[in-house]
Amino acid sequence: MALVATVKLPYMVYCHHLVGAKLGLTPEQCNDALSGRMPQGLTEEEMTAYDLGGVLSTLNGPLSNDDWRKFVSKMEKTQIVGIANVIGSYKWITTLVQLNGNDENWAGE
């Protein structure tokens, strides 16, 4: 949800509201997460995952050593790599959605 907060693509926001509800998040938690705010009532692991997602969503260079130490002190390396893979995949997908712009851009082709 942290990545979706940075790109604000309506369909992705809609889908993440549905997924959040299925995972037990309240509408308020979804709204906060999709607005770039840390949702209230998350576990420490969930807050760390959201924080990592936000950092990776806007990362323009190597992850700082301080950030690495912060995340590795709270999560297993395999969890960090898993979140990085999800964020990387979504960054690719959002780039394609952004390229599409509006559906009428592709009408008649």
C-alpha cells in the first residue's frame, strides 16, 4: 500500500482497498495506508513492512546503512527480500499503467 500511496493510480487504490479489507484492515487503516500515513493498530512487524515499502517505493539509490540496520533488526533478511520483490514488481506494473494514461490513448490501435 505504501507504493500505491506514491503513484495514486485509481484502479490500484481500488484493488488495494479490497485486498486490505480481505486481510482484516479497517477502511480507516486502508485510507491511511493509501494516503501515505502509517495506519493505527498495526503490529510492529506490519508497521516495519509498511515503512520498508515506503522507503523502497521512493528509493533513488542504494539503501542507506542506517535504514538497512533498522529493517534487519526487526525483520528476517528473507522478509526484506520478499517485500523488495513485491515492491519491484509493483513499480514495474505501475510504470506500465502510467504509460497507458487513459484508456482512450490506445483506442483504435
